[in-house]
Amino acid sequence: MKTITLETERLVLKPLHHATKKMVEWLNPTNLAFSEQRHRNHNIATQQSYIRAFDHVTSHIWLITYDKTPIGTITAYRDMN
């Protein structure tokens, strides 16, 4: 099953295929204060590599938008067993 777009009146979860500068900005030290990700350097290349790891069949990543403004991402994994 390919990753599908999920949509409500205000929220849209759209399959994510490309990193953006805004996404890298979300990975700032304040947002990551309690995350193990705070120990890593993040840039467009590392984010693109992360996104490419999702096959959109058993692993999925969505961009979440609220009133057409990107607000984050979410992932899900499908257990084939």
C-alpha cells in the first residue's frame, strides 16, 4: 500500500518526498532539548537521506500542514507479519 494523503477541513497529511530548509530549522536545539537528535548535525542532505529511507509501502512519512502551513512530520511503520 502506497502512502496516501489524509485530509480534513484544516489538516492535511501528505506523503513527504523532499526535505526543505524549514524542516531543518525545526531541528534546532530548543526543539530538540530532550531528544537524542540534539547530538547530531542536521542539514538538507541529512534530512533528504532520512526521507529516502521510507519506502512508502512498509514505512511512511507525512508532512503535516495546518491551514496550508507546514507544522511538522509524522511517521508510521507497517509490520508485515
